[in-house]
Amino acid sequence: MKTRILFVDDEEMMLQGLKRMLRPLQDNWEMAFAVSGSEALDLMAKQPFDVVVSDMRMSGMDGAALLNLIKTEYPQVVRIILSGQSDRKTALNSVKSAHQYLAKPCVPDILKNTINRAVALRDLLNNDKIQGLIARMDSLPSAPSLYVKVVELLEQSECSIKDIGETIAKDLGMTAKVLQLVNSSFYGIPRHISHAEEAVSLLGLDTVKALILSIGIFSKYEHNNSFPFKIETLLNHSIKTGAIAKKLAVLENFPKYMTDEAFISGVLHDIGKLVLAANMPEKYKEVLDMAKCRNIPDNEVERQIFGTTHSEVGAYLLGLWGMPDVIVETVAFHHSPMDSVVDGFVPLSIVHMANGLEHCGSQPDLSAANIPKINYSYFNKIGLNDRIAEWLKMAATINNKGENNE
């Protein structure tokens, strides 16, 4: 079935240019064009669309307002904003309504790849209800202490961008959101940014202040009895997994870009748990209780109850937010690396091992042959079983010292 895409721009010449540029794709895409937000909503009421690509600056209803209405009425639709560099401050208003941001003028291949990649994610998560829940999310709950600290830092007369970046780096939701924004083509940075501290520095203090204090890009997790686990426990595991992944990558002489990919994938590998717990706390508590009672992995029970796993949910969200394929792939298969089509010793290998090593902590009776959650057949396949003892020794130093990311 063809992908159904709606393009919205109040400049007729821009729409005509899009039609000419995209004509070669008409065998794969079913395209419609609207000259205003209201016309776009009328079209959506009459027929379904998979993707909406809207200009930011439009008379009447602007792109941010349009996509915000679509988020509410048609949450499963992928929402992409197009904006010129001169509109950067205005475009910040779309951060909570758009999944991805593209700069104008947009290169045809970038637009095509962005749309095709977002639509392909539906094959990863075959659950319409959960797809809708994820697509509606504009932020993830943050640990209260970290959220309050970031706000306090920003409200100081002489706040430090370094301190803000370091605080954001300790939180999954805040890290994912700043990386989503800074790595969008809208900012035009020629390389992928994998560290929250660098992302905050590149965005700049004024932008970060606007995002957090005015627009409310982050949301504070409120302590209540319904949330199924302590968010701080998940954060601690995630940050430590990222630290172990980074150490492993350095130990195995990965190039810097792959080390960075392993690190951020390790930090974000369990972000799907946060998504499921925030949206369906009672159901997720059922998952945790059943897993504990039956002594089976959480992801097996997730599959039974939700028809998907936190790995797939996390990968879907990160893919929707435009994260690189290698990070999406690593998050999707961090429990089941044999299911991935990626061969060889890659960030997925590192994160699968780092997750297992962090879960086992510093158990004194642990050997290289009995680490829980590790797929030994996978490491035998890529010829690295003989390295596991060295990795275990290295991870023990992190678990004993309680290191975090560096």
C-alpha cells in the first residue's frame, strides 16, 4: 500500500515546487497538498494520512498549531515541520508537536529518507494503540530532583551551561529530547551528537532556557502510588550501562564515533520501560509482578501483556524522533542481538554485554561463563567469547566504584 502524505504550505509556489520535486515518488507515495492549516484538517477528516509535512510560518494557523491539533486528533500520524533558519526562534514552538524538524530548502533525498524511515518503523511495532500513545508523547518523565535542579540552574543570574548539560545527561527523558533537537537537520550540524553536555552547549543557553522554562520541553515525574517502579533506579542502571558500554568500546579500540554510539545506546536502551510505565502504569506493574513471581525476564512478560517489548517501544520512539539507525537498532535488539540483521562486532554487541554486566553488579561468585542475560551463542558467532572474562573484570571496577558517564 502506498504511503499517504499531506504537505501543507501557504505559498502556492512552494507547493508547486514540492509537486515537481516529488513527482518521481508517485509510484510509492500518495500525496495531497493543502495551502492552509484549515484545509489540511478538512482533508484529514475525509481520508487517512500516514505523514504530515508542514511549513512553520503560515498565515492564520501556523505549523506548530496545526501539528498540535493533529497530535490530539490523529496521534498515529508522523508529524514533520519544515522551517527556514531565520525562523529558528519561532520553530522552537513546534518542539512539542513535531516528531522531526527539517530545514528549508530541503534536499529531496533528506525528505524522502526521513519519511520512508519514519513509516518503516511501523513494521517494528505492530500495535496501533501503543503506536498512538508513543506518537502523542512530546516528552518523557524526568526524575524530580534532576528536573528541579535544571530549573534552579537556569533561574540563576549567572548559570553555567556546563552544569546544565551535566545535569541533563543524568536523566533519560531530558537526554533523549535534547539529542532529538540538536541532531535534526534544522540545526545543520555535520556530525551526530551523542552526548547531552555537547548538545546543550551547541543549542546555547538562550535556546535551552526557552525550551525548558517557556515551552516546557521536559516533564517532571510526579511521585505517586501508581508508578510501577522508582525512576531513579532505572536512571542509575541506564547511566551505568552507558558507562560500561563506553569502557568496553574503548577497551576494544572502537573508533570514537562508534564509542559514542555505544555510550548513548547504553544510556537509552531501556527508555521503552519509561514510555510503557508512564502511559500504562497499572499494566506495567502487572508485568513486573508477573516477571518476579515466575522468575522470567520482563521483556517476555511484556510480549504476553502488550504484544511488544520495551526494546521495540524504545526503538520506535527514538526512530520517530529521528535518532540514527545504529542507535535505534541497538535499542531494539539489546536483549536479542541474534535477531538483528547487523553482523560483526558493533555497538549492539557492546550494549548487550554492558546491560548484562550491569545487571549482575559485583557478584563475587560470578564467572565469565554464567553472566545472566547474555547470549553466549551470539558472542561465539562473532568470535568473542574469549574476551568476556576481561570485560567482566573491567565492569566490576565500575560497579564497585559506582561510576557514571564521563
